[in-house]
Amino acid sequence: MTKNWLMRVTLICCGWLLVPCALIGVAIAQPDSDKLLEIEPQQGLEHVGKSVRVRMLVTSIGGFGDGEVLNSAKEWNVAGNFQIILPGKMVAEYRSKGIEKPNLHFWNKVVEVTGLVEEIRPGGMRVPAIKIESQDQLKFVLVSTRQTPKLNELRDRRVDIYMKSNQFMADVLVTEIETKGDPIGIVSLKVRSAAAPPKPVAPASIDEIYVEDIPLDLTYDRKSRLLIVDEKQRASRLKQSAEIEQRVLKRGGKFWEYLSPTEQADRVAQGKEFVAESQKLLPQLRVTETKYYLLMTDLDQVSAQQYLKYLDTLYDEMCRSFGVPQGKNIWAGKCIVATFQKQSDYLKFELEMMKNKSNPEKSQGLCHAQNDGQVVISAWKGDLTNHFAGALVHETSHGFVARYRSNLRAPSWLNEGMADWISNRIVKGDLTKARQARSVQLIQQQRSLAGLFDADQISPDHYGVAFQLVDILLEIDAAKFRRFFVGIKEGLNEEDSLQQAYQLTHHDLARLYGRKIGIVDLKPQ
């Protein structure tokens, strides 16, 4: 099962998934609005008494009398923190529009705030703050509004290049570029990957170039033999991206932010600090670092390497399934994986490092998907070698799903069904077939799916059903399955996304499964 991560914040603790809100009138920051003094959060004390604009990631949240507060730092009393204060009347105003917990609504999202900087002194510490008197002062900053560089500014930039041959060049450095014409187009360019020498890339062979995960909206003009920006394509993309992102925000979610190489390195360093703390608690843990994982384990070396192979295979399979280019890192830093021989050590890790109070003794493995994007997987082996391998792959697939596109959560039946499906594909002799047999027997007795589609967390007895439902959808059309899943991560209601991708309803899907197991007109409820 997927385990929600409990994150400590100022005065409030909440799970990783932001509470969905029936939002009315989402305010979206526009890049070229009225001219105000723009400052960084850490510059707040230098501008007390001035009207400013501040863009910041809401890193932690808390209370402020009868109101609420948003912080740019992990704690309110950290040097450089900037606070946004929502007085009680503003909290009431947000609630009147269906946003019961405004601070959760903005938590872990990039916002823009405008107003007069005040100096407040909680606990005697000087903290800059803006007190919100109108919802117009506080807006989301859409990822889709980020500016892209001009083509003649690409030299010395790191980019991702999608080729028309379906090949992909990840995180390469543009070492040379020649442009000309009006509009400006690319005549030639050279790129370098890691320590390899620069090599030319023919503009006609390029499908798209991404800078910090933003496409440049390129097209090859055969007449001029230039790779140019297609302005109509860009306008259409920006419009569609804004609509999708606003839909995700209305559901209480957000798209994951692009992390620069420096930010990725910082996240890896933070992960290593967590690993070091875990080793203090459990000194027998050894650490292995790979491209995508920080593995800490007390299993023997041969076994540890075998399980890493499973995880690498899982990552490649998930990338293929969801259209993520091979070689691209989807994790925030690296995925932390903790594996133990004994259940007692697993429980010690869960209780003391992960602060897990929700009966971890009932599980063999858990996925902790944190609000800041960090993913931690834990599992214990015991004597169940094959079952352990399946559980490890299952839980790690949950982590990949959590990091894909947005932090909106897939419905439990789909999440667990996908995890069992991929586990069965990768771990030969996995025990998912036994789950399927148990599920079929249960459904044949119930003559219905007993609300499977609506369950916040499906019963382990229903994992086999979920597996077979996913298998049915993939057999129909794998490309449609991807569209179905992407629709959910882009804010569509699950059944609406199913309808758009497959022209199927829950009743239709239940009947398809019913035919497979010999039950005519199987009901979803």
C-alpha cells in the first residue's frame, strides 16, 4: 500500500497530498503585471515599509492568532524567512469560497505576493512579512508562464533534445550555435554530453529542444533550412498548459517544479544527510549510490545488487510506459531505498526515522512520498525472498507515480493495480497470481466490485482485481492507458479521464472484467 508521508511544519502536520478544494476564482500571477519593486524573500528586512512583489515557494505553514501564515523557509525562525500572513477575516473569506484550509491550499506551491513589507517580532526575532487584506494580493505562479530563452541565447545552456528518430539527448551542453534570419532560426549547433567531445546535431533532425523542462516550440522550415520557433504552436501550448495547470490547482495539487543541476545536487546532499542519520540508528546499514537511487541495506552484497537491478529495470519500464525519455531523472535528488533482513529493524526505521504511527507491522514494504518531492521506500525481507522482491518493486513504482507530472494522486485501484502489474512483469514468479485467484473467488461470491473504484485505499483482497483491470486496459490500447493516467495527473476526474481515453465508464470496465471471470453484468457497486 502507499503510505502518506507525515511532514513536520510550523504548528501543522499534514500528509503529502494537498487537500482537494472546490476552488472558485483562482488568482494566477501574470508575468508582466503592474511594475512593483521585485525582491527575493531573503531581502525582506531591507525593504520594510515599502510596497514590493515577492515570489516564493511556500515551504512551511502555521498559525497566526486566528489566522494562518505561509513561510518561505522550513521554519519561521530561520534567517532569511519571509512570511505571508492571512488574517482571520481572510481565512474566513477563503473558506466561504470552499477553501477550508487556505494554508494547505498554498503549501508547497510557488506564489506571488504583493503588498507593504512589515517587520514582526515573534519570539523576539525580526521577520519580514506581508499581511494579506485582499485575495488579489496572493496569486499562484504558473509553471507555464516561465519565460524561455531566445534561440541565440542557447550557447552554454544545458538542454534536453528530442530527435525525430525518437532518440533523446538528456542534459547536454550547447557548446556552439549559429543563428540567422528573421525570424531567427538555428543553422547549426554542437552539444556535449558529460566529458565527451562536442558533436554536431543537424537542425533538420531535431523535433524539440527543452530548456529547464520548457519546450521551445520549434519547427524545421525546409524553405529557409532553419529550425525556428513556431509562434502559433507556442501560443496554443501556453493556452493549453495554463488551462491544465489551473485545473490541477483547483484540485488542490501542483505540477512538480523543475530542479536545476544545483538544486538536484542539494537534494542529493539532503538525502545523504538522512541516510547518515539512519546509519546512526541502524549502524549495520551499508550504502550504495547509483544514478537514481541511494540504497541503504543490511542484506548481503549479492542480494543487494540483484534488487538494484530490479529497481533499474523498473525505472526503465516506467519511463517507457509513461513517455519519460530514457536517462532523464524523475526523482527529486535520488530515491532513497531502505531494505532490511529483519522485520524488527524495518519497524525501528519506520517508527523512529519515518515517524510512522499507522501500523507498519502490517506491511512488508511502504512508499513514503513527501511534500517536497523526496521519495523514501522501505521493505524487509525475512525468508520471503520472491515476495520481498515483488514488494520492493511494487512500492518503488508508487514512488515513480507520485513524482510523475503532478502531486495529484491516482485512485487506489489504479495505483495498486499498476504496481502489481509492473511487479509481475519484472519479478519472475511473483505472487500476484495468487492475489488474482483470491480476488476472483471473492468477486464471484459478492457478484459486484463492492465500490472498488471509490475506495480511498482498496483492500489487499482486491489487489488481484485491480491488477486485472489494469491488464484489460493495457490489452485494449497501451497508448490510451497512458492518456487515461496523464489525464488524472492533469486534474481530470478519474472517470472523466477514462471516458476521454477509452470511451468507457466504470460500469463498462466492470462488465469487461466480469466477462473475463464468468460473471455476466458484474456491477461496480
